[in-house]
Amino acid sequence: MSAPPELDPVIHAQARLRVMATLATLADCDRITFPRLQDILQMTAGNLSVHLRKLEDAGYVEIVKTHHGRTPATLVGLTTRGRLAFEEYTSAVRALLDPVPTTEPPAPTREQP
């Protein structure tokens, strides 16, 4: 029997998993505004910022600070590395929940008299 798959500890924290799952719904190279992400996840700005920083440090998200006219805007999106890490994470979770059956031979059956 093989060892169970490892779960990425950066993604595994509940709040970061929610962030990654939400960002994974965006198309490649798409970004969402910080306030919109905060609203969807119903997290405080400080809490979301802390988790985004951890994901950014791991190279999983990209945070771009820009302006829309004179208004500052913070955009958040998954990096290619982040998308791959999330796909690997979800595959590992699926493998834990639905392991592949072992290739043991079937148990012998008894014949009925």
C-alpha cells in the first residue's frame, strides 16, 4: 500500500483553500478586485490580506496595485504555479477520499452444497 498523498500546507488552511477555490474559477490571467474577493469570501480586509500574503509568498497568487482613474485598485489572480498547485491539491484530496482499490486477488468463494 502506498503512502497517502501529501496536502500542500499553504493551501490546506481553510481560509486559503477558500481563496484558492474562488480564484480558480477565474479564467487564466483574469483578476478580481480585493473588495469583491473580500465580499465573496465574507472575510475582513485584514484576515484576507494575511492569507493573500502567504499565497503570494508561495508564488500562488499575484497581487497588482493599480488605479482606475484616480481610485486605487488592488487586483488578485492565480499565477500559473498557483493554478497547478491547486490542481495538484484537489487531486490529492480526491485520492484521499476515493483511493484506488489495491490489486489484491479476490477472496476465494465457498461453493454452496
